[in-house]
Amino acid sequence: MEIYYLILIILLFILAGSDLIVGVSNDAVNFLNSAIGSKVASFKVIMAVAALGVLFGAVFSSGMMEVARKGIMDPHMFTFSEVMIIFLAVMITDVILLDVYNTAGLPTSTTVSIVFELLGASVAMASIKILMSDGGVSLSEFINSSKALAIIFGILLSVIIAFSVGAVIQYFTRMAFSFNFKKRMKYIGAIWGGVAFTAMTYFLLIKGAKGASFMTDDVKHWIADNSSMLILYSFIGWTILLQLLFWLFRLNILKFIVLVGTFSLAMAFAGNDLVNFIGVPIAGYNSYQLFMDSGGGSPDSFLMEGLAGKVPTPIGFLILAGVVMVITLYTSKKARSVVKTSLDLSRQEAGDERFRPTWMSKVLVRSSINMSGSVRKIVPKKIRDGVARQFAPYKEPTEETDPPSFDLIRASVNLTVASVLIAFGTSLKLPLSTTYVTFMVAMGTSLSDKAWDRESAVYRISGVIAVIG
């Protein structure tokens, strides 16, 4: 009997390798979209920065996983044999589901996927147990339904907030810089850089390094108690430093922001989300250890109270996972396909649209046009003309046959706003999807930049609905 479960453990780890590959291919859009879309550097440099972020995140991560996955399932209600079936079902489903999304070139949330796969498998197993019991047991004893509903509501809310905040911040940033932004960088570039780097510093402290071994409870409490002071001093320090670097070395502040932002998001992903792909197999292995240490009881009666806490992931597994992720980043064609979908939906110029209009996208566009017309009647003509000048298209002379999808201003806003929202949500312990937040921020900024005109809006809204829905 022990051999049977040992084979299952081996199978779980084989599936973990596959899950890493398909999961990374999808999640790469989180931290590559802005850098590749703005062509901030060569593809090799962008990949090197992302790879460093991934490896740093893997090395510094303590790899702690809540096996109960956000408190959705109650492990002490399930036996060893039952949790092994649940874990196997979750891993098989996750590999197939993510590969389907990758093949279609659609970004999705790997965290949301694995949480709800575990929810579905747990509900199915709990239903079987209830049907086979004599009664007196309800599904609520196996599943924390209120927590599941809270996660669903939190994710939907984060999608709306990310889109709205991205659109608003991009609007005011573009008003300040315009599309011909290089002349204004000498005056306000360092201030914007101070804002961006303050956001990313806070993001790294709250999200990127929250699982690091040096982030003790005392350090976390100190950061929480002194967050206002940290933000103020960080803004002042970064602004002064960037202005000095601009004066002395003509530092391209926007490129610096985008590259550091790419590193930050990659590090946060490896330090926190990477464990999604190997956490379930590790939990299965831990379950096997608990069962064997019990003295060899019946797998059908041995309850898994030991999984109620956190399961440590050995650093070797995390580093190996980080290496697999880096190799996948460089070699996966599907990862580039997913990134391309996101870039096509947010590019500034018109082009071939992949998605077809739907009745919902047509209704939304028509409503937006009517609302915009009503607002234009209220706003004085001088203000309208001033805004129009700031949003006037500007194409810098270039010999490139394949220009960037958007400029460095929008790329820096994408990374800054995503960092702020993810860090803020994490500090409040709110359930959110980093993929959906980064994707919807990119969609919001593209809307503000008038990348969605009357012709393309219906196609791109259909694409957004396809990704989120």
C-alpha cells in the first residue's frame, strides 16, 4: 500500500515540473509586458533582468505554503487517501487548464486557478463523503464557503479598481508629460521617478520580500508602524538621487523605472506565487511523511490534522523551480504568445485585431461614447483644447520597422500603479490576483492614452472580457 502512495508522490512531482513550465509561460506576462511593450532595452537585457528577479525571489523566499489554501478546505475532515486524490486531481487539472490558456494565448491567474481547483476537488470529495455517511454532516464542515465567496468578491473588486486607477493615473500623468515628454523630463522627471521608486520600494518590502527569512515578525511590525515615514523619506531620497544622476550622467529615468519595476515584479512572483506550482506536491509529500510517521495505520482512516498549518518548502526545491522558470522564460514560445495578446490589446497604434466584437462590447462602447459626449458639452472649450494638445499624438523619428507598442511613460505607469495596488492589497490581507491587477492596469492606461478608438474599442473590450471572463 505504501508503494502505491509513493508512486502518487512521484507522479505529483512530475506534474509539478509540467505545472512550472505551463504556469510560468502564463505568468510571465505579469512582469514582461511593460518592458517588452515599450522596448526599454533589447530582449536579452529584459530577460536577464527578469531572470535575476526570479532567482532573487526564489533564493530569499522562505517558501511557506498554507496547505489549506486560504482556509478554503478543512484538512482535519479528510483522510490521507482522500487528500492524495484531491491533490492529484488539482495538479492534473492545473496543468491541462493552464496549457489550454497558453495555447490560446490568453493570460489567466495561476493563483485563482489553483485555489478554485482545490475548492472544486474538495467539494467533490466532501460530497462523496456526505453521500456515504449516515447523515448529520454538512458541506460547510468541510469547506469554508464564506472565505471562498470573499475571494471571488475580492478578485472582482480588484479588477474594477485596477482598471479605474490605472486609467485615472495615466490620464493625469499624460497631462503632465504629453506624448512629447522628453523636454519635460528635465523638470519633473525626477519627481515622477521619486513617486515610482517609492511605490516599488514599498512593494518590495510588503510583497516581494514578505516571505524572506530576514523578514521577521518584528521587522514586519516595524514596517507597518512606520510606513508613512518610510514612504516620505523614500520619496525625498529617490527624487534627489535621480535628479543628481540626471544632471551628472544624463540618466534615462524612465528606462531605469521600467527595468527596476520589471525586476521587482519578477522577484515578487518568484518569492510568493512560484510556490503555487510546487506547493501541492510538497503538501502531498508532507502528508505521506505524516502518514508514515504515524506507524502505518489505515490510509482510509488517518485524518490530516497536520496539514492545518504551514508546510515549509526546502530551499533546494525553490531554487530548482526558479531555474526551471528562467529556462522556460527563454525558451517558451507560448509565453511570448500570451505576452503578445496583452500587448495587442494595449498597443497605441491600430492593427489587426484578434478578437471579434460581441453585443456586450458594442453596448459598452456606445454607452461610453454617449457619456463622453455629455461631458464634452459641460467642459469649456479652452479646457478641451488644452487637454487635446496634451494628448496630441507624437511620433519620434526612428528607423525601426517595428515600433514599440507604447511609450516609456505608459510602461512606467503600468509598473508603478500595479506595484502600489498589489502592495496595498497585500498589506490589508485582501484577496487579489496579481495577473488580473497587472493586466487591468495595462488596459486602463491604454484607454486613457486613447489607444482604444471608436474602431478598435469593440474588439479590445471583447478581448478584455475574454481574459477576465
